[in-house]
Amino acid sequence: MGYRVAASTVWKILNQAGVDPAPRRSGPTWKQFLSTQAHTILACDFFTVDTVFLKRIYVLFFVEIASRQVHVVGVTAHPTGAWVAQQARNLLMDLGQRAARLRFLLHDRDTKFTAVFDAVFTAAGIQVIKTPPQAPRANAFVERWVGTIRRECTDRMLIVGERHLAAVLDEYVAHYNGHRPHRSLDQQPPNPPPQVADLNAAGSSDAQSSVA
């Protein structure tokens, strides 16, 4: 009849009528996509911390989906587009050759993720995927990490300012990446420290062999 109807209106009508969404007919589900492409996916987001002086500080971080390794790349009270884009460049430089293995960047539709920010990754051959509006579960790995750091760190401390928060996050991220066990990694940390040989044990075994 020529009337344009919004998708949300159609969903509401079908939902009230008890009609379920049509099944997916082709292609992998979102869960299957994340599982098969995990080693090529980088996800990012912001979270905020309020200081004792009632100043809100924004923290930009990235998570490597396959290893769960976290990179806190910047802390600021004023996350401008230029600042966010520079943090993206810094991350790619820090990753070095590892950045060549990445194919996808996953983030939400926050306006702080500007077109310049996305262009930094597309120039490196990384496709930017934006999650649907108001769908935090589509980027569940970063949401889970925000909950973890709040419970284990920032909610237990009084933060004075940006430098204090940056120092606290550096210590926590080093612990999280290098020592904190992760259930999905068979109770191993994302980036375990290298194994150090026990020289005393080796020396005693050599001595026993020589005696024998």
C-alpha cells in the first residue's frame, strides 16, 4: 500500500503474534564465526573509572579473542577522535608482526570509535565489524573483562587520577596476562611466563646418573 514500516515495528507485531524469527538458512552463526576465526579477531571497548575527586576517566583496551590477552592502550579524561586513533596506531606498532595475523576488529557503535580510528585498521588489512545496537552480548569477551577488572581491581580501590589509574592497570594487566588462570585456557594465563629449568634438580639427577 506504499506505507514504509520500520523493522522494529514488524518485529513487535510478529512477537505479539507469537511468530518466532525465521531460522538462519545459510552461513555460520555468530558463535560459530567467533570460534572458527578467534585467532584472527581483535575486540576493543571503553570502560570508565570515577576518581575520588568525581572525575570520570576513560580506559581504552583491546582483547585478543584466541589467547584472551588484554592490551590497555590508553587512559584519559578526554577521549577525542584524534586521541583514540593515535592509540590504535600505537597498538599496531606494539603488536609488530602479530598484527599481520589479524583479520577482524570487533567494536560497538560508540561515537568515540571514529572513521579515522577504523581507517587505521583497514589500512593494515583488518576488517572492522560493528556489533548491532544495544547488543553487548555480541562483544561478550570485552564485556566479561570489564566485569572482571571491576570486581578484582578498580571497585576495590580509590583512584586519585589518571597517572594513578594507569599504574594500577599496568600492574593488573601484567597479572592477568601472565599469572591469572583462565578457565577457557585450561587454567593457564593468556601469556604465561617462560618455563625456567630447575638447575638444582638437573644437577642432582646428573650426579645420580654419574654415581650409577
